[in-house]
Amino acid sequence: MKLTRKLLLVIIVFSLFIFNPASAALINSGSETAKNFNNSLETGGKLAYDITATPESIMTTVVRILLSVLGIIFLIIILIAGSAWMRANGNEEKIQKAKDTLKNTLIGLVLVLIAYALSADLGQILATIFLKAN
């Protein structure tokens, strides 16, 4: 149990470093992304945020962030379940528990992707209806 917590902590810290914009700027110091990042730092982040954001763009950003977080969570759960399966040492009870965790995680991932696809389609339909009404 303690090994799983340590592994989870290592994965979280590693993913925070990998997905951190500052580390991307350090890695790609000569790229356009690094220049944009440095410009936004110099202006206090004003370039990073669009003041004229519409509700649609805000919701799109929120959904993208949530999907990114869910993707990381699914990846972590899959890694933990795979690790538990490898550490089962032939114990059928532990192997079955790890298989069930993997199966349930994949089902959850499929459900999240289906919900995203449906909400994206529904959002386009509603936007079309409201735009025609105005």
C-alpha cells in the first residue's frame, strides 16, 4: 500500500513537471512558444488571457482542462492497476482485483469520451438554434 502511494506521488510530481509551461519554455528556449511565454511573463500575464472571451470559449477551455485532468487520472489509475497486477505474485485474488480495476477504468474512459462527444454535438446544435433565433 505504501509503495502505491509513493508511486502515485512520483507520477504526480513528474507529470506536474512535464506539463508545466515553464519547463516547456526551458526545453524549447529558442522556440516561438518560449518567446510567447517570456512575453507573457514580462507583461504580467496579460497576453495569456483574452479579455474579450466569450462564454463559449470559456466553457471550451474549462472542458479541455477537465479532460486533461481526467486523462492524467486515468493514466495514473492504469499504471497503479498494472503495477498491482505485476506485484500480485500469482495471487488470483489480487490479479482479479487489478483486472477489475483496469476494466472499470477503461469503461470510465469510454464513458467520458462518449459524454464529451455528445456534449460537443449538443453544444453545436444549441448554438445553431440560438444563433438562428437571434
